[in-house]
Amino acid sequence: LCIYKKGEVSSLSGNQDGAFEHYFQIVNNFKSHEMFSFALENIMMGLFDAKDNERIIKEYSAYLDDAQMDIKFFNVHFIAAQTYLVVKKLPEAIDLLDKILTIAEMTPEDKSKVLVKKTEALIKLDKNQEAVAFIEGNIASFLNNEAYAHFLLGESYYKLKNFQKSIEEYNLVINKFPDSEYAQEAIY
């Protein structure tokens, strides 16, 4: 715990390298300690904030066997999945997002974030029919991302040349979520 606190103090004082040194000391030497998940999460978050995508993937791969697919490591896995999306490793992102969706203790808000990222990956891979089925099968779980889900559904229908369904989804966004940022995009 003392090493972890030193990492927090270093981070709060702007010394990210010092924070990493302390967090890496934990992840390399205390893998069975309860602070391991927190230290690894802080490493991943620091690298994500620094947009060090290559290193995120490297560190994630290095500690993957130690980061169980459970709620303690949700942020570690989710950061890695987002990074795969950024670096256009879309099949890897989808595979990891599917694994994350198996975490039973996930909050509804976290599940919603995962659903959005998987939908974005499917659309980027031009798997629009799969995206449509995925969104429609999970629409109630998108929660505060429902406007975006309907917007993405409209986008997918448009790419599938199902213009009537696309217009219906865009109109739904405009009428049901008029204050959302997607309402303006749906108009165009």
C-alpha cells in the first residue's frame, strides 16, 4: 500500500515517470496483492492520457495473463480495447469487447460504453448488417448513449442502402433526443 500511495503522490505532483516507477514495482513484484489491479489500471490510464498507444498494447500484452476478465480489471481491458480501436486493430478490439461483455458485475453504464465501442468497431469494419442486429438486440442497454445508438443505427442502415429505415432512425434521434449532439448530425 505504501508503494501505491507513493505512486499516487508522484502522479498528483505531476511526476508521471515517478508514478510509473512505483506502479510498475507493484505489478512486477506483487501480482497477487489486491493493489495489483489498481496499479495496472493507473499505468494504463497514464499511458492512455499520454496517447502512448504502442506502449498500452505492449503493457496490456505483458500483463494479460495476470489481469482476469472480472470487474477489478474492467478499466484495464476497456482501455486496451479503446486503444485497439484507435490503432485500427478492429478485430482485436471486437474480440476483447466481447470478452469484456462477459463480466457479470459490470455496471449498466460500463456495459453501455462497451456496447458503443463494439458498435463503432463493427461499423468501421463495414459490418453494417451485424451492427444493425447488435444495436437492435441491445438497444435497452445503451442507456445514456441511446441517442448515439439510434444515430449509429441510422448510419448502418444508410450504408446498407436501406434509406427508409435510415430516415426513421435519424427522425427518432431528432424527435426523441432533440438536445443531443446527434440530433444536429441526423438533420444532415
